[in-house]
Amino acid sequence: MPLSPPITDIEQLRSHPALARLLETVGAAVQGVKFDREELSILIEKGFVREACAILRDDSDCPFNYLSDLTCVDWYPSEPRFEVIYHLLSIPKKERVRLKVRLDGSSPVIESVTSVWPSANFYEREVFDLFGVRFTGHPNLKRLMMPDDWEGHPLRKDYPVEGYR
Amino acid sequence: MPSSPPTFAQPERAGTLTLNMGPQHPSTHGVLRLVLEIDGETIIRLRPEIGYLHTGIEKTCEAKFYQQVVPLTDRIDYLCPLTNNLTYCLAVEKLLGLEIPPKAQWMRVLMNELTRINSHLVWLGTHAMDLGAMTVFLYCFREREDILRFFEMVSGQRMMTSYFRIGGLALEPPLGFFEKVKKFADRFPGNVDEYEGLLTGNPIFLMRTKGVGQISAEDAIALGACGPTLRGSGIDIDLRRDAPYSGYENFEFKVPIRTEGDVFARYACRVQELRESIGIVQQALAGMPEGPVKADAPKVVLPDREKMKTQMEALIYHFKIITEGFSVPPGEVYQAVESPRGEMGYYVVSDGTAKPYRVHMRGPSYANLQTLGKMCEGHLIADVIAAVGSIDVVLGDIDR
């Protein structure tokens, strides 16, 4: 399977159930799309993330009812620095989609999706612990992997691999 | 990881007791700490505390070449190292757009199913032992030993195999390997009968498992359960069938589903999976194609030792891969694989250099662990042991 260039034109990708659904309900939330290596990514405006997730979960034709994964990527030193990544799976239709939200490095704050999927609890705590992204509305936003009194967020790119000595 | 003994800030009701189970409790299968709020023997609330085995593998990956990450993946879910290897290799191969020869794909399926049997045997043995059945443990580990010998035959290692490489396999399987696996596969269904004879009709085992640790399908999805935990609650999903990878579309197998959602349902699903897996092993042995086990991509795949010693280009490529790695076109990929415990996903981001920009592992145990509270609340302390065993957690996979 040789690589073909990614598709970023919304019109060409309109047939994908997740994108179609988001465009007809909260069109303003969709900032961009990318279809690359058989995977669809949708870039979502920061303020709409919980709403977009709830809409996709409750879609009657193709419900993306399962949160596969939630993680983050640090693009230090460029801005917006953080990209929070949501991988959704539709168990009935076996479809996947990736949502992305970009956050500034100065105050990385985003709304929690624990009210949509309780399973987001651990994932969001992990991202908070290792990247320092804060999730508003999270029931128990405490460190998960590192000790409570740890300084810094280890998966940030400006954190040395060997740690501070 | 909490730095002080964890408690609940606010007890649910007055007169309850906070009890810490673990991190050194033998039934937690590793260093898992469960904080329980109990009223007598009844659990009011359960909260898992994790992080005791956190090694920062995701951070380490960012400092290694792509091919150097493969041995790290063994150490995440140490009961199914080959499944981890496979997920990572598939993700990077997808990033590279690399085609894998058929023999390598079939070998991957064969080894992957042996890994599933290996992992389920450890689960069955320890789960039964937690519930008081010692004999099953000895039988399971007897068969597991055979599988570990197969791993040793192909890779030289019993547990940390690193047998799958980006672009194919590390080596051809040795002479006599397929005959030995065939012998094992012919005998194994009889062994499963033996385990089932000890457990499936055993009244003590049934009392400890039926109606215990129940979870409904809606709760299982909302809390992110996967694999046998989800199938035990009646959700029909198996990534091998629904999103085939590595040539799984060529194999025939059934996906066992149970609807009760209790510990026994998850037990029944896994035991049936043992039988299905050995069926896949038989099919893979019968139809094993001939040909190379490495992709024809000299810039990515290490050359054979013989070629390296006799051909100049092979030596140069070998030197380049070892010293500089190989660059991967920019992009991102999420590859999900059905591991013995459920959906194992690797999210790999490339920025075009020879080192991965970000590797994130989505562990199935991590997802399943969140269902534990729902399973145990309102039940007895002894049932926690059964429930923890039934979701089959591996702490290396959770803490990474």
C-alpha cells in the first residue's frame, strides 16, 4: 500500500458519517479535516469539544459510542502548543474517527468529556499528570502516574528525558 | 501514584472503614492498590490507585530510533509481548506504507494466537488459584511452558521476544518448528477439556463466579471496557474480525459472546477463545505460504547476516540503519489490535525524522480497570478478588 497524499478538502470527505453529522449540527466547530492513511482526523474548535462528542455519541445512524483513547501531543516550541486527541469508535458500525483540539501553551485548559464518557476519567487525569493540560468539570483531577508532589510534567517536550537531576 | 497512604477525603457515610488492598497483595496481580470504603464486609466504594510501575516508556520511545522501540514494547504488557510487537510494527508500517510478505503475515498470526493462548493460560491459572483451585494453575503452567519453548525457538527469548520487526520478522522459524507446534495444537483441545472438567461444573467455582462482579452492556461501554470484559456483557466486537489486520480476513473463527456480564461469563468467553485460537493456529499451519519473511525495503529492514558479509550494499544499509535509523514520512496513525485483554492501540506520530515524535499506548487493562468500581460496589470483599481476576489486569500495561 504505497502512500497517497492526504486529503484536506471538506467537500471530498463530506460522506464520512462523523463529519457529515458535525457539519449539519455544529458546523462552526469544524476547523479542518485530514484524511491520511485511511484515517480521518477532524480539527475541532476548543470550546465545542464536549458538545461535539455528545452529538457523535448520540447520532442515531452511526453512534460513536465508545471512547477508544484520549491523549495529547506537545508541539513545543510552536504555538498552539498542545493537541488533545480523541479516538472514537462506533461499535455498531465499526467506524473510527479522530478528533483533535489545539490548545495554547500559556493556559492549556479544556472542557472535560467525563460527562459524555465516564471512561475519560483516567485518560484525562493521565494527560493532566504528564502534560499539564487542565480539564474543567473533571470529578477528580489529580496526578495519576507520578507522585502527588512531583514537579513538572514529564511528557512535555521541554522536560529532559533523564529528568531533572 | 499517591505519595501518602490514600484515603477518601469524604467518606460516603459515617461509620465506614477505609481499607487498602495492595499494592503488595498477591491477588492484585502486580502492584495495584485498591482503596476500599467498607461497611462490615460490604464495599461502599472502590477506587484503584495506579502508577507504582510507571517507567515512562512513552518518553523513552521519543529518544530512540523507530526500530529500537520494538524491545520496549515487549515490556508493556509482558504476558503478550508479541501482540505489543505486532501493534507497534503495524503502526509504523502503516506510516511507511510498507507491504509485508504473506509468510511474515501468517507467521505473525500464528505467533499472535499462541501468545493469546499463553496469556489466557496465565490468567486461567492465577484466576482459579485466587478462587481456591490450585490444580488448574499447575496444569495451565505446564502447557504455557510448551508455548514459551516455541517463543524461545523462534526468537531465542522466552518472554521478551521482540520477534516481529518493522517490515517482517527477525528470523526464519527454525527447522522442526512447525511440526512441534502442530503436535501441541493437536493435543491442546484435550487440555482445555481438562481445565473445564476442573472448573466449569465445579460447584465451589460456580458459587464464587456466577452473579458476581456483574456489569451491564451500557455501563461496560460507558466505562470503556474492551475485549472479553465487553463480550462477556453481550457486545459483539472483535477487531480481528471487524477491522482485520495482518491477514486475519483469511481465517475462520467464531467470536464467543455471553450476555450475563458476570465473572463466569468472562471466564466462559476466554475459555472458548482458547479453543478458537487453537483453531486459527491449525489453519495457519495448514496454509503457511512459502517465501521471504522480510519486506523488500533495504532502507528499513536489516539485511540477512550472510548478505551483509558478502555484499557491499547490504553492509552499507546495515551500517546506515544501525547508526542513523531510517526516516518515516510525517503523519500520524492509530493502530488497534485485539490483544488477549481487548483493544490494544498504538498512536504513533512522526515528524519526518528517524525517531518517533510521540508514541502513545492505549492499554486494554487500563481501560478495563475503570469498570472495577462498578463491578464491586455493594458486594463483598471476597468478590473483589474474583472481579479483579476476571478482568485480567496486567500492571505493566496500565502504568507503562
